[in-house]
Amino acid sequence: MPPLIFALVGKTGHGKSMTANSLSASDHFLADDGFESVTRDISSLLYTVESGQQFLCLDMPDVCDTRLALPERDTRMSKLALKAPYGLDALAFIIRKVRMTEEEFTSISQMEALFGSDVWKHAIFVFTHCAATSAKLEADLAKLGEEHILNKAIQKANGRA
Ligand SMILES: Nc1nc2c(ncn2[C@@H]2O[C@H](COP(=O)(O)OP(=O)(O)O)[C@@H](O)[C@H]2O)c(=O)[nH]1
Ligand SMILES: [Mg+2]
């Protein structure tokens, strides 16, 4: 069975590396609050779960940082193409729940521009810094309203949050 390939995207400090460690049951990915740890490269790890299925996890630097010059954002995306030349099976959007800003929402809409309109078919939304139950998370999302960019994106992703 070929490995399933997925990438973690989202803003720096929102918990991509920590989620990558949890999923792979490793401490391979450097999870840190320190600014120095901010990396421009993709960290990757191939791991096998109990069923024997292999996963290739790609921990991405922020590709939606609007402060970055376009060539740097392109470089980050092209590094992904090198790591996964045949594309991704899934894309996990890591969102720090306690700090959902407008910029965060804008970066969700940018995903379609970066990864194409099919992106939602492969998207999974992961909320970090979220001690609440899933019912509370659902209630908080509902408060944003159906037309909210985040709820529309989750809807397009078939509710995978
Ligand atoms: N309390 C809490 N801390 C988290 C969670 N996810 C990440 N962190 C912490 O937030 C900081 C940034 O996480 P990191 O994975 O490095 O973020 P990245 O820049 O997106 O890779 C680290 O100090 C993590 O330990 C979470 O769900 N809850
Ligand atoms: Mg990281």
C-alpha cells in the first residue's frame, strides 16, 4: 500500500508541529513558541500505524503569511511540490481556536487560490488550544453564522472538523 500523504498548513504558532507529533506519536517535529524556531522548510516524517498503513506527514511553514513577499510564498509552495510530486491525499488546516482573527479567515480563502478549487475535498479542519468539548466547538462555530467563511469552508469539506 503506498503511503497516504498529508500536509499541515496554518499560521505559525497555531500548533502544526505539535499536531504532527501527536499524529505520528513522535517528537520528530519541533514544536516551539520561540521565534527562532520559525522555519521556512518543510519537515517530513514517514510513519506506520498499527494497521500497517504508512503516512507521510509534511509540516509546512506558513504559506499564507500576507507579510511575505510573493516569491517567498511561491518558494514554499514549490518545496511542497518536490516533497509530494503526485499531490496530497489530505490537507489539515490547523487553527488555534482561541485566537481566530480576520487574518486567519482570509488565509482560509487563500487556500483555494493556492491549492485549487478541489482543495475542500481533501481538507480537514483541526482546532488546537481547544479544551472544550466538540459540542461546545460546534456551538461556537454556529455562533459565527452559516455564511461565515470558516463555516462555509467546513461545509465544503463535508463537515470534517
Ligand atoms: N495548550 C495547548 N498548547 C498547544 C496546542 N498546540 C500547540 N501548542 C503549543 O503552542 C506552541 C506552538 O505550537 P507549534 O506546534 O510549534 O506551532 P506551529 O508553528 O504551527 O508548528 C507550542 O509551544 C506548543 O506546545 C494545544 O492544542 N494546546
Ligand atoms: Mg512548526
